[in-house]
Amino acid sequence: MPETSGPEREQTTLPSKYLPAAEFKDLPEPVRLRKITGASVIILATAIGSGEMILWPYITSQIGFIFIWAAVVGFGIQFFLNMEIERYTLATGESAITGFARYWKPWWWLFIVFALLQNFWPGWATGAATTVSFALGLGDDAPIVPITIAALIAIGITLTLAPVVYQWVEKIQGVLVALIMLFVIVAIPVATTGDAWGALVTEGIGDMSFPIGHEGLSIALLLGALAFAGAGGANNLVQSNYIRDKGMGMGQRIPRIVSPITGHEEARPSLGYMFPTDEENMRRWRGWWKVANWEQFLTFFVIGVVSLVILSVLAYSTLPVGEVQQEDLAFLQLEGQALQDAVAPWFGTAFWAAATVALFSTNLGIIDYTCRLIADQLKINALKDSAFWSESKVYAAFVWLMIAVGSVILLAGVDQPFLLVVISSSIAGVQMFIYSGLLMMLNRRALPKEVRISNGRLAVLAVSFIFFGFLSVLLVIDNLGS
């Protein structure tokens, strides 16, 4: 049960059975929306390169728009999931996983295992190398594995030399998202058809269905597409780490990850604080909650849904439904070739270039957020007393470990990008089932009543718990049957 800090204050504080009790400090003053715009750009970049560029256009190429409603629902659910993750961090400065571990200690290492299982597979970097080969006309003899390993090493150098890692990643991802959105905007008048937009309405609204059992769509693919309609899996949980490195709410009081080579490290763990729920602090809380919701809604939900829909309409406009027969990136190659024939050779090449940027940005975000999650939890739970192993050093070590393991996987012959993305995304869906339930518990029990999750948002999390739980059970049954 939550504890109190003493009769003199009569305030709720965080459980301290497994981690130290939280000190009380005032909540920092909120800032204007423009000051925090970009806090969700990393999670958006990761989303665009997985669900938006690969899985949902592929599903559209198989069955049209009858399942597109689920993509919008998936984005909506993730908006509320992300905001409940942000709620805990805005109020305490801690990540949501640290909050879970205050109630049951094994959650910290279980989510590390989940994140590694989801993200050791370098499917996005492999996809980026594949689309580069399309753009350069390299054919079947393209050196996909060497190009992929070179891309992974470039990501590692970037992440370990950045003085303040978050700032560099946000700037890089912001530029990459801008390039992708430029292509998307140009594609609307140049390459989409009126028939495709009409089908989006008639099928997407008038003929909605859930295509379980369709020959070209496995349960793992459907679960993964719903998880990656947005960021998916452990990525959502690391929104905690992003907003505190952005300096939002109580996150201003937590150390940031810097380069062990070029930055100034702090060795203390990222344990949080609580604020007294007096009038001034509640005014600040309402200010932070308002700007955080608007930033997440505009950056993540609006831009994410628009890009997913347009890229799916583009696939429908260029690929007759059912033409793509195998689950690989052949549909991106066919789509680019169709755009070359229908629009101009340069536009097909621009499509492959946009796909390369999207997939590369996703792999950059994935390596960053996985190592950020691991470093945060290892420093708090296993290395809290170490003066040498700062969160920044742990982060850098795992960046290069992920690159090494990913390279070994590729050299071992597991180099099919579509398969790797489906494996990752289905694991992400199972995680979302688990932490939807944990967030309901955490934000109802750990926080003061003035800050707790509302009944309406609690209902959305309950829907997420049931939705991803149902699909996770189907995935297990399907694999047992196989």
C-alpha cells in the first residue's frame, strides 16, 4: 500500500518495499507547448518505419481497407497508453517500469528481457539496406548484410558520441520525419487515385471486418500490425525516459543520458520524487498535463494516423489487391516500380529513398530506446551503488552489444526483413497486453487522488488490456496448432 510521509504533511508517497521512498519536492513550473514540441518525435519516427511503411501497406495490398479502422483504433489506444505512461513520469520523474518494480521487483528485468527479445532482430536496418538496393538497381546480388552492418555501426557511433544523447536523437529524428512527410505530402496529388480514396471510405467505414483466417495474414502479422499502429511494445514505455530528458514535469530533477566520451556524467540512479498536492503544485500539474496531452496528440496521433492512411492509400493506388503473394518486401519493390511507370522514374526512386529513411530512423530509435530502458533499470536496481557504472556507460555498452548481436544474427543467415519485423511486432503486442493492466494498477494506487487516472481513461486501458490479451491468446493457440 502507498505510504505517507508523516502526519505533518498527510501526502501520498510511493511504495518503498523494494525501492527507496520518494522525497517531496515542488513540481517545476510548466512551459509553453512550443518548448516541448518534439518530445514525441522519436516515438513517431519509430512508428513510421514499422507499421506505417511496412505492415499496414502490406495488409492493404492483401485485403484493401477493410481493416484500416483497427489502425486508427490502435493509434488511439496508444495515445492513451502513452499519456498514462507520461502521467506517472510527469508526477514523479521515474519511468513507468520503475513504478511497476515498486510493487513487484521482477518487473524491471522482465521488461529488459521483453525489450531485447523484441529488438535484437535488426529487421529495420535490413529493410533499409533492401530499399537502398531497389533505389540503386542492385538486384538480387546486392550486399544486404554488409550494408546493414555498416548502418548499425553508424547508428552506434552517433549514439555514443552525442554529448546529450536525447537532444541529438530528437534532432536527427525530426529531420528524418520531415523528409518522410515531405514525400507523403507530394504523393497525395501525384500518385494516389480518386478510386483509392473512395475505397478508403466505402471499405474502411462501410465494410469493416477483422480478417482472421485470411490466407496472407497470420495471427502474428495482425497482432504485430495492431501493436505497430503507432510505436508498439517497449517503445511506448520509454516515452517516460524521453519526456524526462526533455525536462517535462518532475523529469527536470532526473539525470540525463550523455556520452561517456563527450558529456558530463552523473552516477546517481533515476529515482523519483513526489510533490505536495497544494494549490500551487496542482496549478503546475494542470499546466504540465495540458501541454503534454496536446504535444502527444499533435505529434504522435495526428501525424501518425495521417501518414499511415496516406501510405496505405498509396499502396492501394499502385498495387492491385491480392497481387503480392509472399510476405516480404517484394511489395515495396513492386510499389516503387508501379510508381515509376505511372508517375515518373524519379518518383519510384524517391519512394524507395523515403522508405530507406523511414526504416533507418526506426532502427536508430529502436536501439536508442532499448538501451535507454536497460540502462535506467540496471542503474536503479543492480548498479545503484556503483560510482563507475553510470546510466550513460551502461547505455553505451548495450548500444554496442545490440549491434554485435544483430550483426551475428545477420551473418547467421536470418536476414529477411519482413520476417524480423513480424517477430518483433508480435512480441510487442504481448507486452502491450501486460503493461496495459500494470498501468491501470500503478496510476490508481501509487499516485495521489488529485493526480490519478480518470475513469474514462481507465476504461480505454481496460479495452487495451482485453484487446491485446485476446490477440495474444490467439497467437499462442495459432503457434501451438502449427
